[in-house]
Amino acid sequence: MTLIIPLLILLPLLVGLGMFLAGTKAESLVGLALGASGLVLALSLLLLFQVCGAAVPDSATNGATIIARAVYAPDWLHIRLPVSVGGHPIYWHLQFGADGIGALLVLLTGIVGFVTMIMATHQIRERLVSYLALILITQSMLLGVFLSMDLLSFYLFFEAVLLPIILLINGWGDKAESLKASRKFLLYTLVGSVPMVIGLIGIALQSATPVRPSTVSLELLSAIAKENQLAAINASPGDALNSVSTLASKDQWIAWILLLGFGIKLAILPLHTWLPTTYAAAHPNTTALIASVVAKLGVFGIIRIVIPLTPLALSTYAQMLFGGLGAVAIVYGAFVALSQSDMRKVLAYSSISHVGFITLGLMSMNSEGLSGAAIQMFNHGIITCSMFLILAMLEQRRGPVSLDDEDCGLASIYPKLAVMMVFFTLAGAGLPGLNGFVGELLAMTGMIRVSGLFTAIAVLGTVLGAWYGLRIVQRVLFGSNGEGKSKVHAQVNGDLKATEFAPLLALACICLFIGVRPQDSMDLIENDIKRIVSVSEPSSKAVHSEIDQLAQTQP
Amino acid sequence: MAPAITLILGGSLLLAASLVLKSGKARDVHGQRNGMAVASLVLLLVAAILGWIRVVPDDLGQGLFRFDAAALASERLALLGGLILILMSWSTAPRAHLGEYYGCLIIMIGAVPVVGASNDLVSLFLGLELISIPTYIMLGIVKNDNAGAEATIKYFLLSAFASSFFLLGVSYLYGFVGSTNLQVIQNNFATANRLTSLALVLVMCGLAFRVTAVPFHFYAPDVFEGTSLTMAGIMSYLPKVAGFVALIRIMGTGLNSQTLEIVVPVLFVCSALTMFVGNFFASAQNNLRRLLAYSSVAHTGYLMLAMTALLRENADPNVLYSYLAAYAAMTLGFFACLGEIEAAGGKTQLVGDLSGMFYRRPAASIGMTVCLISMIGLPLTAGFWAKFLVFMGTVAAGTKDPLSIAMAVVMAFNAVIAAGYYWRVLSKLFETSDAFVPLRVFRPSLFVAYTICVVLTLVWFFVPAVM
């Protein structure tokens, strides 16, 4: 069972590299790619069960807040650098493992990868083998990020995701736009991620003391962070050396640098401009992968690194700022989505709006908010992936979909597609009983304990979310005159084939399952969230005395 | 000193051989070319073996030369670069002047360990000049046209100018201590005053020319444009190694805080300017040669930042050596790929000339892709660790001085600007073009050269400890 983790990372990587080098002529390799991706999905399910079944260490051995329940950390997996710092040679053990949150995202990667690959066999007409190979490589890099349990391998995979994604955007996107868009994506992401390495090195080097060499293990680092934080919060009032503000300002630059990097990846408001360009230029099938998983790397980074390792700096300097930005992003994204007519852009801005909810949940730093954010990562991944896949199928049948002139009631031509589209739009809008509701409600429940204002803005966003979602449905499926008839019957290219319909149906079942029984997925992440909250909540309360006042004044 | 002596003596022999070989119409050009290249490789091999079997005594002594870590590292870097450069030269060396070319190249390679092992200002200067003087000759013989002549004259005059700066600084150092022995000088750094700082800044100016740091970088684009690809490769690597090793030699240890207060800000400003000038000018270039020249300037900026960390933390100079090794693999590899395209009949003057090269010359294009990714500093290549180590050194120094962290951030943003123009070159390679003329001429030596570079770039990522 310990081999699941290396297999998950290496299998898609090796198959993908092999196929990529084999070139474009080997059409028979499509089956191999699908098989490999299916195997990854099966392995990710296995990992999920293993993590579910693993004994949860309730009070951690050394107070660590990040503990993997399935571990792969052999001795030979280490990095020795030709330098020594502070008298210790640099010798870092790399660790891979999965906790509940990681396992959930591994599953998401497995599902999205498999589904996008099945769809690609219908969508992609040229160089299909290379396309599938690149998706496999992307999958491997993403799994590497979600499974890494140390800063170094986290960063390595985080950076390496860029390469296959750029090739995917560039090679199969819009002919005129994709070069510019991929360059913008590359530069934006690098502006965030290259400085990020400075922050990560800072964390690693700060962990070194004269008796203890530096470490990159998240488990050890989180234990150290918790220890430092407890010392700061419990310090006597006159003790300026150990006070909360001293520790916060010491970690301040690290928190800022990391938040910049992750903020760009999750397209937080002023840093979001790469997102619409990229989503509009890439093939919608590629966008399904980027929007559902790659954009989640930022959220994952914050929940995995920023919150557990620099909690005081985060809550002192950035909690309210980022919470506010998240709330504004919800409304801003929704309004822009309402005013766009290109459906790719509508979905792109709706993605910005939805990620705002996740940010809101993260910045509440309490258990409701964090579980909401973690669940919503998965939910939004599934929903946005389905929406972009549906868009891809529409575009394949009718060319670019614009809400202005596509006034034609496609529902009567493509009934199955219409059903799916309505379903996922409702899930995205947060209809109770579907998965979008669970995450967004939890995120807002968390935030209301921190700031009533932000929550009020967010609630406004849910209304707007339903508005732009239904606007898509109305314009594209039913036409503004509501006749439900197509004006251009000649272009009809048939409804969904069985192999197109089945993946969407499976995704819909997942949406429904989580919507009806959220408890199962909550159980998976409950313990991990509880441990993270044990550092994040005290620190946000130590800094913001007004937190929880709203909850207490209720009758 | 056995390897350095072997190389310098061997180089002199090759120089002398040119007198004997060159004769009449019966001259066997191919035989001479292959013979010279093989002879150079044999010399390199002998030097490497001599270096391998050398027993370093425990007491390194106080003499003209000392075999400490810097000496060994510089020797390794010289041999590594030398191997790639000789392979690159095999098919590109000027046929009329084979003996002079290889002789000068071998002497330059041998001079790097002389600089690295020097424990005396005089021997250090000797080593530096042993690199400069052959460069003048080679610049003159590889390209015998107006641009070549301009490049040669420019380099010669500026080099002489820089040497005089260096000598002025050295004379102050001598005046201050009364000895040219570096250990004696370093022992006296503890009581250093403003004058010592002035001397060190002058020395830095002199060396800034060799490492192409701003404001002594002006010659680089012109010279790179006006000379052959192989020569540009030589000039972007060997003087840079020698310059940085000399910097480590002279000021690597023992500076007191009063001196650091002057030297470190100077290095900071110089490094920031070098990065910005290099990267901004490279972004604006459409001429590939000038772009590479400015990119080499930018890399100098990163190395100078590593230098500041080294001065203050007494951190491992390995940061610099590792960066230079990765730099050798990626830059020389890139030049070798360009050289192969040129040898096969393609043009490499402008960035646009590379359009669609992946479909015309796949192997070289894949090589260039790896080298460019390494220059951007993305994972799976040695360039990632090179930048990582510089960041690490700077952050380690930053525990005492926030300015150092700020400089690390400046470098990070510069790396992003650099990614912009490297990506421009990279995307050109894969552009679908109409001119689908495959370039079929095969040059085994150049192919081997860039294969070595690409393999090293990839392997070093997985085992950075041996970089």
C-alpha cells in the first residue's frame, strides 16, 4: 500500500513522457493514455480509502498541525546541497504523504484528469496523442503538489506544473491569442512563484538553531510554528521579545511573499487579470483542467503553508485585507460575468467570483470557514470542470458561443446537454441539495464570526451568482423570446454521445452526493481542519479582539 | 599546479606547432583540424588525470599558490568549460590559424586554475592577463572583417583600461600592507581603513570588466555580435569564472565590518544595476547575439548578489561555483546548439531566424529548449538550483540585514523579466513556419558538445550536491 503515492506521481509522468517523445503519429497510444489516467483515478480512490481508514493521531506526537495519514518518505529521498548555512550542511529529507485535504484534491485531480481526457478524444482533432501526454504530465505534477509533505518538493512541483500547462495553452488554444495569453500566464505566475522561493527558504532557514539543522518537513515546521505561537500568545505582557507583534512582524515578509505567489495563482482580485485572458485563449477542454485544479493550487498553498506556518503574521497583516478582497471578488466577478457576452469570459469571471468564496472561508481562519474552503475547492473543481466541458462541446457543435447572438433555444436541439447545463448551473449557483451550497454556506458561516460586512457582501454575491447563471441558461438554451426553437437547424450536429454524456452524468452524481450527504466528505477532512484551526483560530483571536462578537450578541 | 602547467606548456607547444604545420598546397586541412582538436582534448585529459591523482598536503603553505577549495573548484570549472569549448571549436575553428587558435584556447583554459590557486597579487594578475592576451589574438583571427576588427580593438582597449584599474587597486593594497601575499593582506584586513575599501573597490572595477558587470559591460554586445559563436561562448564563460574566482581570492575572507559597510553597498548597487540593465536591454533586443550578451550580463548580476552573501556570512563559495557550473552547461550548450544550426547552413543572427527551428533541426532545438528552461530557472534543470542557491545565500545573510532580502526580491523580479525574453526565443523555436527546409548537415563534435551540456543540466537537477 505504501507504493500508491510514488505510483500516483510516477505512472502518469512516465506514460506521459513516453507518449510525448513517441510523437504525434502513434494514434494507437490513445488507449494507453486513457488506461493510465483511469489507473490514476483508481489509485486516487485507493489512497482516499487508505487515508479514511488510517488511524488518526488525535493529539499529535509533537504538536504538529500537518500530519500525513499515508506516508511515503524513504531514506534515499533527500536533497543535499553543496552549501552549508549556519554551520549545518543542507541535507533535506523529502516526504510525500496525504492527509484528508490532500487526498480530497488527489481525487479531484484523478477525476478531472480522466474526464478531460475522455472528452479530449472527441474534441481534439490534431496531435491528440501529444495533448493527452501533456495532460498526463500535468496530472503528475499536480499530484506531486498535493502529495508533497515538505516545502521543497511542494515548490518543485508547483513550479513544474507551469511547463505542461503552457504547452497546452499554446499548442491547442486560439491561434491568434494563445501565444500572448500563454506568455501572460507564464509571466504572471512567475512573478508570484519566483519570489515565493525566497519565503520558503526563509521558513526553512528560520527553523535552524545551533542544535537543530534546518528542515523542510511540513510536520516539523508546523510543530515549530505552533510552539512559537503559543509562546508568543502566552508571553507575559511586558515581554516585548516574545510578544505577538514581534513574532508577527518577524514573519511578515514571509507571509506577504507567499500570499503574493498563492494570490496570483488563485486570481485574487487585483492579481486576477491573467485569468480571463488565459481562459478565453486556451481550448475549453484545457481550461476545464486549469480552472478546476491548477487554480486550486493557490488555495491549497494557503491552507497548507501560509495558515499553519505563519499564522500570526497572516492574521495581523493580511486576514482582513484578503477577506475583504475575497468578498469584493465575489461581487466584482459576478457583475463582470453579467456584462460579458463571450461565454468563455462569462465562465472565467464566474470562476473568479466562486474562488472569492473560498478565499472568504480561508480568511475566517476558524473551523467552519476552513472546512468550507476545503470542501469548496473540491466542489468548485467539479462544477467548473463540467461547465467548461459543456462549453467545449457546444463550441465543437456551433463555433464560439456568444450570449448576444446565440438567441436560439439550443435546448430543443441538444436536450441532454441542456439538462446537464441546467444542473451544473444550479450547482454553481448554490442550490441547496447540491454541492455548491455546502461549501459556500460553510464559508459564510465561518466569515460571519469574523466580519459581518464581508459576509453581507458575499450573500449579495450568491444572488448575483444565480442571476448570471440563469442568464446563461436563458440565452443559450431557451432564447430570450422563450420559444425554445432553434433558428439554425442546419448546423445541428447531434446531441451528446454516450461517451460524452456518461462522464458528465458521473460528475453530476458526485455533485448530488456531496450535496445530500456532505457528512462523508466532512469526516475525511475534519481532523486535519481541527489541527490547523488549533493554531489559526487562537492567532486570529489574539490579534482581532472583535472576532466572535457577532455570534455572542445573538440571543 | 601540474594541470595548469600541462595546459599552458601544451598550449605553447600547439602555438609553436603552427609554425611547422602550415605549409603549401599539400596541406591536409581536415587532418590538421582533427589533429589539433584531438591534441587539445588529450592535453585536457592529461591535465584532468594529473588533477585527479594529485595529493593535496595538509599544510597548504604561504607561497605563490595554494591548493584550497577555490583552486580545486576553479580547476574543475575550467576543465568542464574547456571540454565543451574544444568540442565546439572542432568544426568552427578558423582553418587558416588552427595552431594559434587552439594554442590560445588551451592557454586560456590553463590560466583559470592559475587565478584560482594564486596566493599572491602578482601571480593572480599574471593569471588574469594569461586569459586576456590570448583573447585579443583569438578575437582577431576568428573573424577577419570590419566587425571582427572593431570587436577586437574595443575589447583590447577596454581590457587594458580595466587592467589599469585593477593594478591601481592592487598598488594601494600593497602600499597598505607592504606585501603582495594575499594571506598577509587578509590578515591585515582586521585593521583596515577607508583606503583599503577604496583599493578593494578599484580591484572590483578592474574585475567587473572581465565578468561584464555594469558599468563595464558596454563592450559585450558589440563583441558578441562581431565575433563567431564559439568565441562568444568562450568570452561569456572563461573570463567570468576567472573574474569571480579572483574576487573570492582577494576579498573572500577576513573583511572587517568597516570595510564591509562600504564594499557591500557598492556590490549591491552594482549587482542591481547589472541585473536591470542586462534584463531590460535583453528584453528590447531582436538580435539574438546581443540578447545573449545582455543575458550574460544579467547572470553576472545574480552572481554578484551571491558574492555579497558570501562576503558577509562567510558562506560557502560553493554557491558561486555551482552557479558557474550550471551557467557553463546552459550557456555553452545554447551556443553549441546555435553553432550546429549555423554549421548546417541556418542563420542565427536574429531571434526571428530561429522561427520554426524545431521542425528544421529537432535535436538542436530540444537542446536549446532545455538550456532556455535552465536559464529561466524552472525545475528539472540545473538552473533551478543555481538560482535557488543564490536565494539561499542571500536569505541567510538577510537574517541580519533586511536589505539583503529586498535584493533577493529584486533578483526574483529580474528572473521574471528574463523569463519573458527567454520565452520569446523558446516560442520562436516551435512556431509553425512556411520555410520548412530541414537542415541536414551533421556535426558530431557540436552534437556531442550540446548533448553533454543538456545531460549535465538535467542530471545536476537530481544530484545538486555534485554541481
